[in-house]
Amino acid sequence: MDISFNQVSFTYQKGTPFEHHALHNVSTSISSGTMTAVIGQTGSGKSTFIQHVNGLYYPTEGSVEVGDFTITQDGLKSIKKLRQQVGMVFQYPEHQLFEENVRQELLFGPRNFGLEVSDSRLNEIFNMVGLPNEVLEKSPFELSGGQKRRVAIASVLVLEPKVLILDEPTAGLDPAGKQQIMNLFKSLQVEKQMTVVWITHDMTEVLTYADNVIVFHEGKLMGPAAPKALFRNKELLAQTSLNKPSVLKFLDELKDQIGVSINYNDQSAIELADEIIKVGEKS
Amino acid sequence: MIEFNDVSYHYPNQSDYALKHINFSIHEGEWVAILGRNGSGKSTLAKHMNGLLTPTYGDIRINGLELNEESVWDIRRHVGMVFQNPENQFVGTSVIDDVVFGLENIGLPREQMKERADESLRLLGLPDMHLTEPFHLSGGQKQRLAIAGILAMRPNVIVLDEATTMLDPTGKLQLLETIQQIRKQQHITTVMITHDVQEAAWADRVIILNDGEIGFNGSLSQSERIKEFGLELPFLLELTVALKERGYPIKYLPKNEEELVNQIWTYHSTK
Ligand SMILES: Nc1ncnc2c1ncn2[C@@H]1O[C@H](COP(=O)(O)OP(=O)(O)OP(=O)(O)O)[C@@H](O)[C@H]1O
Ligand SMILES: Nc1ncnc2c1ncn2[C@@H]1O[C@H](COP(=O)(O)OP(=O)(O)OP(=O)(O)O)[C@@H](O)[C@H]1O
Ligand SMILES: [Mg+2]
Ligand SMILES: [Mg+2]
């Protein structure tokens, strides 16, 4: 489903002394079937932005369109239909786990929408997120941090949504788990044409997986841009205090300090090591 | 400073032990990173360091003192712990109250409280949010507050349980630099649980947990072994290892890109 934000502003606790303008006149569009990273510093408005996509917040001004649904300050009558198609994983998985055991947790969404899910399908999803089957019978509160994150992701995937909204889905995952989960999202995008929007602080993840990047800075949106173009945009990086992925920082340092210039074309660390050796032999 | 002697732990109603025969010690002023897969026992281990969990078998000493029912209150004043979910440790109704509450608990004189709280919030980049309710902070701001609250208490030992997972890269770097600074000034012992192997390069030593057991205890520079435990090397360390394998004289693991380029440069300029 296509997503578009039309001049959206959002204010927390409007009309109180704690009023906070979290989004300022945000307009952007995200095409169906793409994978978009949302980045920006702490408190820049990322979570506020993506929670508009499944109607957890209504814009104070402007409108949000998701497929045929339009959300304004008056909300949306068919919000339940929207949420069936737009799955959301929260920044803190604890905020979405409340059932007695993990099996019930996974069945909660389908039950709510009147869907049947077979045991074999549950096991399959569990496998995809890298959880052992015995965890199904445990209480969500008896899990480690990373296990909770994986359960939260599984409980959204079980609904087979058309749009996946993920708030820092890889925070707290071990390195192998990070790769597994990001590869899973990528394959859902490619094979099932899912639209994936995810927040991350890991710039290498952005470079590896994103078709497009949106940057938030003090409640204002910049982009979208292609990752490589974004990381070449020095002014924007400086203005928004963003970091480059490690590989690009390294290549910059190499050029600035030693005058060795190597172009980045998705080389692996091993391939780069070989290139550096070659350049070293020549000099 | 911290000593675990054959510690095993079993959660009630669970079939398997979460910790099995754990032995290690960490000396005063040392910075140790703890790595390991999801569910390998890291948080369980951390909760033993300030007596939140009591070993099923074995014993623990903190600063020479055996951790038991009598000593636990005293030990908690010296061991500051930042939980994996910062929301579990908020007690105040505003950001400033939350930090001050911790200081009241350790009996700090009133005049010093405000100063310390201000300083700590400034250090963590939350200076303008004193009156905000902790639960109205963004995800990363919550983590910053949790860390600020513990740093303000100036404990002898700081245990950070994945406390930086939601910080932006600049914020993370600032925090690591802050830790390094206060560690030098105040000889604070730091235990940092993390999945970020690059972050672990800041520590003096790493301990890797594997299914409740210690899989590795030593310097990260022996990082060839790290993959055995489900950990991938981040780009910079993978490149470092690859260069070393190709005969580059790598003297130390780089904390950042500049430190690797410096080593390459030194090598070429002396060749
Ligand atoms: N309160 C609990 N009751 C029962 N079992 C638990 C409880 N907390 C954790 N466990 C189990 O103990 C094991 C170790 O969990 P722990 O939280 O220590 O892992 P961890 O290494 O911190 O993982 P992560 O990286 O995901 O945070 C896991 O298998 C987990 O399911
Ligand atoms: N419930 C709330 N009430 C009032 N202000 C809020 C609330 N939630 C967030 N804010 C404020 O709105 C701003 C944007 O918050 P948001 O959660 O969108 O940030 P973020 O970009 O997701 O940050 P992080 O990377 O730390 O998660 C922050 O300054 C935050 O303090
Ligand atoms: Mg957020
Ligand atoms: Mg943990």
C-alpha cells in the first residue's frame, strides 16, 4: 500500500503547559513494496511519525493516507481494518506483550480479526524469527530482552500485514539475530511485496537494506533519498548530526589521512583488505 | 572487586539452569564487556551483581564482602545498575525527581543533590527536560535518563545491561567517552553488557556467555574465536582481522575508523 503524509503536524498534550510540537509540517510519500529506513537523533520525532501510519496518533494538522484509508485529526472509522493491514512493532516490546503465554500472545491478533492460524504455521513463524519452540508455552515475562523482541515481531507477522512498521526492530538482538531478522524483512518485501518502514540507529543496516531513507531532525522531515546519495550529502549529515556507516567513514579517513582513494561499490571487508594490500604494494 | 565462585542459577519452574558454574573476577577500575546470544544468561548474571537474584549454588563477593541478605543493602549502594528496560527503574514523576530520588536514597546532602543531578542530566544530553514525565520521553531519552540516574550516584561499580541499544551513534560515542573519563577520575569498575562488538572494543576485556556458561574470557583481540558464539564481527573489526591475516602488523584493536587508518599509515611510513 502506498503511504503519504500531507502537511502533517503533531502536538503532544496540546493545550497543557507540557505541550510539545513533535512533528512540523511533514510531507512525504512511500511507495508500495519498498523498504524505507527512518533515521535521526534521539527525540527527533521518528516514533511519533511512524505511529501515525497505523492510527495510534491522529495528526493535529494535515492528513495521512495509507492505501485507501485517510486519517485526519478526526481519526478514522475503519481503524480496525487499517490495523489488520498495517502491523506495528513497538520500540519497547514490553508495550505489546500482555498475554499469559507466548502461544496466546501470537493468537491474540488473529483471534481479534477472526483469522485461523494452524500450529504448524505458528511453528514456522517461530522458526523465521529464530525462537525455539519451547518458548511457546512460556510467559512473555519470563523471556530475555531479545526473546521478547522476537515474540513481538512474530505476533505481528502472524497477521500477514501488507505494511510492516517497525520501531527499532533490531535493538537488543544478537548480531546473528539482527541479520536473520533484517533478511526476513527483505524477503517479505521482495517475495510478498510488503511495504516495510523501519527505524534504526545502525547506519550499516541502512546502507545494506534500505531502498530509501527518511531523516528526522527536530520534528522536521528530510528526504527521502537513496542511502548512498544521503551518505554523500555532507551538509545534510552535518546539519542533522548523523553518522556515516563504518565502511564509508573508514574510506574517508583513508583518503584524508593517507591520500588513498578507494571507491565504495558494496565491497565486503575481505575484498577491501585485498584492495588495500594492492594499493600498498604499488606505493 | 567482583568475584563469582562457581555460581549456578535456576529460575523457578524452568527445566534448565540459566547460569552454570560461573567463575570469574573483575578487578577495581576494570572495564569488562559481556557478550553472548539472546537468552545466553547475561541479564541473569547482571542481576546477581547487586543481589536482585541469589545464586542457587555458589557465592559472590563484591569488594571482598560476601553478598548475602545482610550485606545486600550496603552492596546496592556501591553497585549501580542500569536495566535492559529503563522503564523498570523510573520512580519519579519528573526527570529531575527521578534522579534526585536516587540521591536521597544514598543520603546525599540536599545542597549537593541539585548540583549532581544537573550535572548528570547535562552529561547525558537531557538538560532541558527536567520537568518532563519520564514516561513521556522518547525511547532513547528514557535510556539516557536511566543512565543519568545511576551516574549521579557515583557508585563504585556500574553495570549497564544493554543500556545504549537505542542511543543514536553520536550519543553512544559521547557516553563511551564519558565512561572512560569518569573511570579514570573515580576508578569506577564498569560492566557493560552489549551486542555491539565494536562497543566492546572499548573495554579492557570481554566475557562471552554461551548457553549459561562462560565460553570465553579474555581479550577481544583474540577475536577469531568470537564467531563460535553466534557473534558476527562488525565491519571495522572484520577488516582489521583480514589485514592482520594478510601480514599487516596490527598492534591493537581499533575503537574507531581513525585508529585503524593510523595503524595502516604508521606501517607504510616506516616501510
Ligand atoms: N524471569 C524469568 N523466569 C524464567 N526464565 C527466565 C526469566 N528471565 C529469563 N529467563 C530465561 O533465562 C535464560 C537467560 O535469560 P537472560 O535474560 O539472562 O538472557 P540474556 O543473555 O540477557 O538475553 P538477551 O540478550 O536477549 O537480553 C533465557 O532462556 C530466558 O528465557
Ligand atoms: N507521550 C508524550 N508526551 C509528550 N511528549 C512526548 C511524548 N512522547 C514523545 N514526546 C516528545 O516528542 C519528541 C519526539 O519523540 P519521539 O518518540 O518521536 O522521538 P524519536 O525520534 O523516536 O526518539 P528516540 O530515537 O529516542 O526513540 C521528543 O522530544 C519527546 O520527548
Ligand atoms: Mg523512538
Ligand atoms: Mg538481557
